[in-house]
Amino acid sequence: MSLVDASARIIGDRAVGPLGFGCWRFVHADVAAAQATLEAALDAGMNLVDTADVYGLDHGGTGFGANEALLGQVLAGSPGLRDRMVLATKGGIAPPTPYDSSAASLRAACEASLGRLGTDVIDLYFVHRPDLYTHPHEVADTLVALQAEGKVRHLGVSNHNPAQVAALTSALAERGSRLVSVQPELSAVDPTALRDGTLDQAMQLRLVPLAWSPLGGGRLLSGEGVRIELFTALDRLAEREGVDRVAVALAWVLAHPSRPVAILGSQNPTRIAAAQAACGVHLDRTDCYDVLVASEGVPLP
């Protein structure tokens, strides 16, 4: 039996596909190209659209908020696309301050995102990275207030360790709310989330993990910093399954019982469509452990 789970994931009250569309590289020069890319993702079943207010400061973007603004332009020109997606964005990084989840800053970030995106409500709002100098009770107060005002539907955290997730979970529970999602890095290149308790906690708390960089930031294509044993394991499975290495790497993420959504950053419509091959890959336990051992370079005990 294959461990790869291609069924829908439920985030809050919405179903999303096992692959999601990430907007970190959403830096198209014109709105028409951006719309074509977004439509390709939605047509491929990638209805979880993940962006952040800070996207646009790098990877060829034009500045803070640029990716949200471009997405907002696309949605303004084709409003029907908004109904086809579960829209996720993130706040809490406020350059030049590294991280700021204080009440005033987090509220301002959320409201600014609403304006750039041109939407009345954000389906899934993430605290992008933990602010070590804001008490989780203050973060919870702000998030619950934004929910009560109808500005955000559901809540998540990105790049938080299990203790930080537990602290915010407790604070939200005291206020009658909860997290529905976490966003860790996860790939065959970096399987840390399998080992550090992140995915175990997600299963415990029934949080849907959104796996960012499931192709190791492109390293599974370029080979940079990747053990040759990992390439060998992935390519062997790819040949067996009649797919490419990308499909196997994505399938490996989808095989975990926490049922992650793999967030793809490709802006190429052809590659977006081709990624769906991952959903048909057959991986059993032996296959998954072979990839893990090849990635870590340490035999299982």
C-alpha cells in the first residue's frame, strides 16, 4: 500500500489540495503573466495560495508587500479567482526590526495585508516567525481580536518550534480559539521536522502542516549541497515509478501521516501542472526510510 496521501486536507472549514501554490517568487513583470501563473496553479488543484507581507524584499521583488500587491491586482482584475482559493498570508516581520508580534504591529501588518490583497478577509493568517520579546498572551489577544472582527478566519504559525506552538496554543485556548496549521520547512534535503517534534505535535493538535521548500529551495534540482546518496535513492524510485525526481521528492513529503500540504514555489505553468504526478507515486515504508537514510547519511538504529 502506498503511503502517499493525495486526498484533500481540511484547514478550518475548507478543503485544500495536497499541493499548494507559494508566492515567494511571485514577482512577474506584468499582471497578465501573474494571472496566468495563478490560474495554472488553481487549475492544477493547488487552491491553497500562500504569500506573506515580507515577500518581495528578495528574489527580484520590488519591495516589502510587492507580492501581496501583485496578487491583489490579479484578484481585482478577475474577482472570481478569489472564490477558488484558500488565501493564506503571514505577518510579524517588520524590517528593519527583525520580528515584531506586538499588538500594534501585528494588527497593522494584518490590516495592511488586507489592503494590498484587496480582500475583506484572510482565510488563514500566520505569525511568520516567533517574536521572542512578545508574550504569547499578547499575540493571542491580537489574533483573537482580528478573528472577532472578521478580518481573519483561521490561524497558524510559521517557523515556530514545538514549545512556542504549545505556548500560543494554550493562550488561544484560554480565549476560545485555536491554531489550525503550522508551516515548517520540510523536504528530503531537510527532514528536521520529522525528528524535532514539529510533525508529532501537528498530529497531536490536529494541525495541518504546510511544508515550505519541499524541494530544498531548488537544491534537489541543482544538486547544490545534496548528498549523492539522496539523488541516487530519489532517481531509483523515479525510474521505477516512471516520473521525475521532483515528483518523488514531493510524494515523500505527502507520505508523512501528518498529511502535509507541500507548498511549491515554481512560477512555470508547465512545471506546476507536471508536479501533479507526485500524487500518483507509490511509496511504501521501505521507500520512505531509504530516502530518509540517504538524506541523513546515518543508518537507522
